[in-house]
Amino acid sequence: MEYRVFVLPQKTEKLETLRGELENRGYDIIKYQDSVEDTLEPYLKGNNSSYLIMDITRPFMNGLKFVEQLNNRDIHLKDLAVLSGFIADEDLQVALKMGCRVFPKPLSVVSLLDWLENSDASDSNKKEVNGI
């Protein structure tokens, strides 16, 4: 199964490195910037084989607010990650409650790749256990 990764960066410094690493591992990368949250809905709806990686600080909408809107619209992804240079304790608790993995900045590409690969392995193990 091909997994799709939606990346909503605040800045693109590490994006090209991340994109190359993810594409080398077989992920389909879709990058968005600016105020495109609403245009994502058709791609995300019913696509539970997707990951969303985004900055908690967004130009037009806080990343946690965006995840909350996805949940309110009954859009559920395989996994969610937020990136943050600094995250207040309250926001950290909200992110964790919503099922987001929080990565500190500067981003460790290795840590992010490990998270994706472990999530994929976990998914494979669930399929084996369920006989799928």
C-alpha cells in the first residue's frame, strides 16, 4: 500500500531533505503552503492511509485548530504530527489528546522517519493479527 504524506510546513528549509527521504522510502508527498487548509479536505476525506505533518504555527490557522476541524468534519488520518520550536504545556496536552505526535524543532528527519516506519510496521502487525 502506498502511503500519502501531506506536509504543511511553516518554512521549507528541511522540506527538500525530508521530501527526498520520504520519496526514497515510497511515500507519496503532497506539500502545501499558505492558506490551503480548506482545499485539503477532498484529499483527506476517507483517506486513512495518509499522514499529516504540519507546523503548529500556521499563517492563517493554528495547526491544532486545523486538526480539530478535521476531527469535527469526521476526517481521520493514519497519523498526525505537529512540529514546534516551542509548545506551551496546554497546547502539548491538546495535541496529545488529539492523537498528534509532537516533534521539536529543529526537526530531526531521522526521528520523523522512525515514527513513520514504526507506524507502518504497527499497521502491518495489526493486519497480520486480524488476518487481513
